[in-house]
Amino acid sequence: MARLVLWHIPVSHYNEKVRWALDFKGLEYDRRAPQPPVHMLVAMALTRSPHVTFPVLQVDGEAIGDSTAIIAELERRFPDPPLYPPDPSERRRALDLEDFFDEEVGPPIRQLGWHEITRDEKRMTRYIAETTRGPLARFAGAQAAAARRFLDLRFDVASEDGAQESRRRIVAGLDRLEAELGDGDYLVGGRFTVADLTAAALLYPLVLPPEAPRQLGSEPPPAYERFRAPLKNRRGYEWVREMFARHRRRLPVPAGAQP
Ligand SMILES: N[C@@H](CCC(=O)N[C@@H](CS)C(=O)NCC(=O)O)C(=O)O
């Protein structure tokens, strides 16, 4: 059996996408979670390339960056149970939808979530205190300020115009999800595929289903709640909850293992 090591950020939706794929296939894997922004250096060192994002999966020592490439490799090595449809045109459609949710929904959800959290200094400090390990946890206030600067540089999270655009793109993502679902339960071929997994994983910070492994504090910021409230009755929102409830199989993390 191949040795699998996942380098991940516990809260991140792209990382949840890969954890879900690994768990769906029933694969055992070790987890490593170096803290951002150090993870960018780790990603470069592991992949020996300019790749700076997590997740990175090591398979027998070979490092693969990018959630889409990781799932492609998992499909190749561990085809059962499959996430790709066998029919070539359905497979193309599933991969196009994976790409759409990765590119069009992942970034605005991240921008808006951090926009609302970083505006609230106390909440941000609490979050950093809860997620920092070791002696650095004692300096949560200073770390929160540094994290805010980093997130703003990387993802423009302080921008109100950016947040407005993110809200628009998230709703457009829900529109597309519902249009693609039509009357069906699944996006492609009447069964759970990489398209459903990607859409649900990348929308998890919006829907916050109970099966999602990690959430940013028990109570989301009030402004985030105001954005979510009118979306809760939408079919796409309910569908994300349903996908987690039906398909988010999780292997227990061994005691003492990293998060
Ligand atoms: N296209 C990449 C996106 C992954 C990604 O953006 N990961 C974020 C966490 S949400 C990250 O590591 N960001 C570090 C950075 O860009 O500064 C994938 O699908 O794996």
C-alpha cells in the first residue's frame, strides 16, 4: 500500500476537497499542518517548484500540488470507488464543473469569509489562539495582526468592493449549481462524482454543514450571517448539506495525530 502524507490547512475548503476524496476512497493517510504563511515555503520545498499552495499530497515520497491534480492521481492509483464517471463525455463535464467551482466559487468564498473575520479583531485573535500550536499561541494578538496583513496582501480581504464582488460571485455559483442540477440529485450521470464533491467542499464555508471537519468558530460573524440567511432556503444550499450528510465518510484520525 502506498504511503500517503497530506500537507494541508485544516480550515481551507480546497484542503477539505482532498481530505474528502481520500476519505471517500477509504485511504489512510498522515496529516501535516504547518502554519500559514510558512506552508508556502513548505509547498515549494516539497514540490521543488514555485507552487505555494496547500493541499500537497505526498505519494510514496512524490509530492503533488493542487487539489485537481491530486484527485487525478488518486483516481489513477486507487480507481475504486471512482470519482470520475466512466463515460468520456460525462467525465469531461464533471472535470469542467470541478474547474468551475475551483476557479469561480473557491476564491470569493475565501475572500468574503476572511473579510468578515479579519474586520473583527477579537474574533480574529480568538481564532489564531485556537489554531496556533506551541509557544507562539501566547502571542495571538500580534499573530492576528500579522495574519490580517498577510491575508490582505494575498487575497485583498480588507476591500469592501472586493467583498461585494465576492457576494455576487458566490450567488452566481449557487445559480449555476442549481441550473446544472436541474431536477436531479447529482451534477453528472445520476451519481456522486468529483463534480459534486468539489461543489460541496468549496461551498462548505457558506453552508457550514455539521460533518465539515472544521469551522471558523462556533458562531460566524454577524455580517456573514446576514449574507447567509436569505440563501438558506435555496435548493443549492440544502443540496450541499445533503451531499455532506450522504457522502462525507470520514476515517477516524488516530489519537495524538496532527489535526
Ligand atoms: N488551485 C489550488 C488552490 C489551493 C489554494 O488556494 N490553497 C490556499 C488555501 S485556501 C493556499 O494554500 N493559499 C496560500 C496562498 O496562496 O497564499 C488547489 O486546488 O489546490
